[in-house]
Amino acid sequence: MCIRDRIATEQVQVAPRIINAEISPARRLEIYTAGGSVFVTPRVLLLDLLRKHVPIPRIRGIIVADAHKVGENSVMAFALRVFREQTRQAFIKAISDVPYAFSRGFGTVNKVMKWLHVQKLYLWPRFRSEVAEELEAIPPEVIELYQDLTAPMEQIQSSLVECMSLCLSELRKANMKVDVAGFSLENALSHNFDHLVRGPVENVKVTARVRQIVQDLGTLRKLLGQLLQSDCVTFYKMLVNIRAAHRPSAGTGWSWLVLDPARIVFKLAQLRVVGTKLCPALKLLSCEQVFGFKTGSMSLEQAPKWALLSQVLAESREQGLWDSPVLVVAHDDTCCSQLKEFLTMGGKATMRSIFEDRKQAYHKDDLPAHKKQKRELALAGAAAEGENVATQTTVLSPDEQLMVVPSCVRSSMLHELASRVVVLFDAHPRVIRMLEVYNALVAHQSALRVYFLLYERSVEKQQYISLLRSEKNAFQKLIQTKATMMVPSNQSGRVSHVREAVAAEELTSSRSGGRAVSQQIVVDVRELRSSLPCLLHRDKVLLHPVTLTVGDYVLSDQLVVERKSIPDLFSSMASGRLYTQVESMTRHYQQVAVLIEFDPEKPFTLFQGEPQTLEISANAMSSKLVLLALHFSNLRFFWSRGPAATASLFRKLKASQAQPNPGLALQVGSGKGDEDKQNPGLELLRSLPGITPVSYTHLRAHETPEHLVCRLLLEKKKKKSEKHKNIVSRREGNIKHEHTDAKQQ
């Protein structure tokens, strides 16, 4: 639900303002100081808190939306920790509408409450008495309509489910150090697939065969969804693309495409497109043969729900319920566009249009203008004479009030349209809960009618029931957790707050007379999206977020670090961006390092699932890294197991480094020194022996350009004269000693 749109609908006098990265820091400070409610992104809030640009005494509190997305080292958790350190009087509250996200794992809700700095947990399930009384006072009129699948669709669904069962059976046989109790068909079909099946497998080191099986499970889940949501041509083209892109990997020995049920899937998907007249023996045809047939001779099976939708719309229009806009909720934007085309052109014309589009995309040949006009006339004629409007479709006129929207529709749209009829073409529990709340708010004005369109004996119905059951089970588990949960009295931070202890103490600087000096690091503002700044701040490191042109982390005025994750390392090495970055760092800093940071939840290896060879190749990543190190002599590589290991590494590096200058780091590489290239005196200064990029930058920061060369040359001449005098005096002293020794002898 978009809270801002809802507030605008209710005509609130003082509407909340939005703060994002597009607004300047000065304007953000004005908005903070003006008061009122403000919507701000977590990254901008964190940046302003670190820079001390938020007037903390004027902040009454923070309300966090989507609390289920907050992680231990997330940007939101980082911002809340900084906020709580700066003030203990303001409140922090959080809301979420995804209960099953807190029921996964052990003590998830306790951890999230700790990261949010909240102490109390409130649960408002659907079956709570207060909620049930409000929602059931005037319940909406719900009409459930079930549509049977066609025979080919039902057989395709059974074959895909059988393929998934075989994949899960092979997965359970594999020798993995994970719990295989959750590897069931129900979990593979549910929305918890990534958490229950894919997640445990990807977090351990497994064979290429196991990874291929998990990848096939994800492909089969997507095919099951497309079978019920898309048309027959799109589903067939998707199968063709999967088969064309399949490249059997060496050593896997597995592919769902070679299974017997997979052959049935391809044959029946082809049958839905071409029909039995063109292929009576169910022989597999090539894609070129299928798209070579004429459109008029094709079967082009329509989605069964299309006819049911037209009947529902005709019934509601006859009952006079079209005085307000009718809302049809589909799965995504693609389904919405197909439904709009069906409701305006008809089923046959829509399928012919889709087939012609796929055919044209396959041949990659643009039709001439006269052929396009001929095709449009043919489609219009099919829509006019080949359809029975009363039984098969609803041909809409431009003035009729019908809107087809995706399932991510906002509740504010319902209030704006004041709809009395909603058709759920693809049901989702989130949309259902939103309709219940909307009906409770407007039921005294007009009753709401909701049509449920579901496929009978289908995976869609099973997934919908599984979502409702998981929501109920999640609330029951949270209720039990709340009954036995122990929360520290100072967890909210409003009583007392002590930062977590770290292994490394604050370093002691001899330059400051033995006093303790906090460690400081200049960090690029783009790095605040990662978890490393959060861990550094937890370890009592003072962060200076600035927009760096060179490097990601400046540990001192001589040491700069460029952080690379594994995907970023491969992409930057392929594009040549890493070479440019290292070249820029070596030009301005004495000590340059590239930090290669791995994902702590994945195996600590650079080449996952690929055999490592010792051969030197121009395309090998190891060879590229060696060439980069040979080209830049002062370049060092740091290999880190994860953000926690990186934070520990930075603490050790800071032990022997001075504190960086944020202003100096901000000027490095910003282009302010480009005019120096045209000054011959400064060019002479660069060429002097012993003048490094760092010493040159320091001299430019403290002196004017016309005095730099003169000062250095005078000091150099003075040092040479003093050195010459010392040598002469030493020689004279040695001669005197020799004379005295000779006299004594």
C-alpha cells in the first residue's frame, strides 16, 4: 500500500514530503528543519546522519516500512544504529505485512527486533477477534468460479510435475551436507522454493550435477507458471528457447530435457499451436516448420479463462454494476496487455496477432508496409465476423469503464476509482487482504463484489491454498514465539546503550601525546549499499562518506583500496575498467590495493563449478590478475572471505597508518589539478627525483604554484651545500686526528 497516495486521497492538509538522492543536501536540511512527516530512503537518511546534517533534536521518531527486509548489516539497520547513538529520546517503530518472513529460521523475529531497536511485538492476524469483527461486519460478495484445463494443458502440467519429482528424487540421493527433509514437491511448488530448496544447496560446495538439478527445478517452476498465465504460442516459444539454449555441461550427466515426460511436454505444446490437422501423428516439428504454416490453418488454442472472463463481464454489465470502473487484476504487465487485446479484438484475432508477432520475431524480418496493412485488415475482419460476442468475448467500446491492472496494484487506485466489481484473473493473497480492507472502509457506501477465477485441479489452486496456509502457520508460530520471547530491557536504546565490544582497541598515537585516537576511514558514498561500512562503524571506526573519484576506501593519505565482489571483478576485468581504476590510483597514491571480497554464504573459490588449470591464457582470470600485478609494481591484492574478514583486515592495516584527510581525498582525481599540466614549473616539479604523487599533492595543497619550484630547488641546493660542508669537515677532522696520532707516536 502506498501510504503517500492514501494520505493524498483523504485530502490531508499537510501532505508528507519525499526526500531522495535527487534533492540537494541544503534542500534536505531545510525539509528536516521545517518539521512535519517526511518520506526518506534509507541510504539518504544514513548519509545525512553520518554527515550530521539531520537536526536530531527536532526528530520525534522514525517509522520503518517493510520491516521484513531489514537485515543485520542492511542500510536501514545501519541508519537506525547511527540514529540511536545520536539520540535516545526519539522512538522507533516498524510495520510489516509479510508474516512468513519472520517465521523462517531460528529466532528471526528476535533478531529483527534487535536490529530495529524495538522492544515490543504486536501481532494483528486475520483471525484476531478485533480484525475479524471489522472485516466481517459487512463482508464482500465473493463468487468463486472454477475453470477446467484443456486436455493438453492438463497432460503438460502432469508431465512437468513428474519431471520435478524426478529432479527432487535425484537431489535427495546426492551426498550433500544439508537437510533434505524440505526437498518435497509441495515446497518446490510453493513460494518458499528459494529458501527451502535452492538456498541450502547453493550455500555449500556441491557437484555440478547437483547445481544443474537445482537450476532445472527453477526452470520447471517457471514453465508451470507460464502454462497457466500465458498463451499457447508464448509457452511454445519459451520451450523452444530453452531447448536451443541448452548446452550439456561436462561431468553433469543430467538434464530434464532427456526425460520421457519432457518429450510429452514438447509434443503437446506443439499440438496446442498447430493442431491435429497439420500434425496428426504428434511428430515433433522444427521451429522453422511450425512458423512456416499459414496462420489460418493453425489451431492456436485459447486460454480457457478468457471465455470465463467474458462471461463474468457480460453478467456484471447486465446487472447494472458498470456504473463505476470494473477492475480486472492479472499477474503481470504481459498478461494485462494480452487481456486488453482479447477484450477489444476477440480471442481468435488475438491469437493470430500473437502468432504473427512471434513469427516475425523468429524470422527477424520486418514486413513491408503493404503487407502490414494487409495483415491488420485480416485481423480486423477475423475479429468482426469470426467471433460470437455474447458467448466468447466482450468487445469493448472506448467509453466503457474497464481497467486491467497487474497484481501489484495499489489500494489508492481502488479508492480513486471507487470500484464495485473486481475480477481476480490471477488470485494472490496480498490482493485479497487489500480488497478486504478496502471493503471494510467503503462497505457502508456500496457493497463490493469479487470474482475468483481459478483453474480446477491445477497447480495454481494448490499454490494459492499453500500461501493462505503458510500465512496462518506463520502467525501461529509468531504467537508462540511471543509467549516465550525474552527481550532485554535496554534493547530499544532509550534507557541506555552501549556499543558492542570489538577485539581491536582504539589505536594510541604517539603524535598526540599518548592519547587515544579513533580510527577514521574515508568511504565512497556508493559503498554504503554494501555491508562493509556497517561492520566498520560497529567496530568503532569513524566513517567520512564522500563522493570519491579514485578508489572506494581511503585508509590514509598514502593507502587506497578498491573493493571488488566476484561478479564485479569479472565484469570490470572484461571491460577494462579495473585497469583504468588501478592506473588512476597509482597516479595519486603510493600504496594501492584491490580487495577481492567473496560471498560468505558461498564456497571460498574464484572459479565455482569450473575446472582450474595452470595454463597461461589471455582469457583466464588468473592470468589477467598476474599481468595486472606485473604492470603496476606497487599494486597489492587482498583476498577476503567476506565483509567481516574485510573489517578485521582494515583494522590491522590502520594500526600502522595515519588518519586520512577527507578534504584531500575528495580533491584527488576530481580534475582540479588538470591545469597543472600547462604550467612548465609544475611539470619540472613532477620530474624532480623523490617527488611522488602524494608529496606533490601535499605541496600543491599548502603552497601557491609560483613558489613551489623555487622553494624545492632552494631546499635541494641548501641540502647539497650542507652535505658538502659535512663531508669537508669530516675529512679535516680525520686529518687532524691522524696528525695528533703521529706526534704521539
